[in-house]
Amino acid sequence: MSTDCIFCRIAAGEIPANVVLQTPSVLVFRDIAPKAPIHLLVIPKKHIATVNDITSEDWELVGQLFDAAAQAARMEGVAEKGYRLITNVNADGGQEVFHIHLHLLAGKRLGFS
């Protein structure tokens, strides 16, 4: 855990979140500034700053992130209609919180802009 990382603090329960799903290694919660009717964040409880920092030791965890995203999509009733998973990498890629995470967006037809 990184004590200065907001997602680590959310995963540790220090900061409240609207949790949708929790496993031993992954947390899924609602984004506080949604960009779609359904906007969830899927984070590992382990701190990994960017996709560039994922190692072969993290491959199982990365699979668990995608599994949790699919479970959350089913729970939200959007798995069949469709949803988008986005990850941003570093500042020019739009990453604002330096703890890897997936954005799950759904609840309307999503464009490509």
C-alpha cells in the first residue's frame, strides 16, 4: 500500500467508496465523477502505479481485474448490451491516479470521441 495513493486508501477502507464488488485482491466501486450512466472503477488492492509497472508476477492479478469487471457488468445488468473498459497510462494517456485501474462505462450507447 502506498499511503499517499487515494486508491490504496480506498482499498484499505480509510476513504469511503460506493463499493459494487470486492474480492480478496480487487475492489470495484462507483466513480464520483461519472462519464456515463454507469461508471465503475476496477482496482487491484496491490499498488501498481502504471501498466508499465506490471510484471510477470502480476499477470494473475491482471486477469482478476478483468474477471471482476465482467462480474460487475453482469451485476449492473449491462454485460449483454455492452460496456467499455478503459485504462489510461501516464499523464499524456490521461492517467490521473497513479494506481492501475479500469474504467467500466455503460448504460448508454457509447461513441468513439
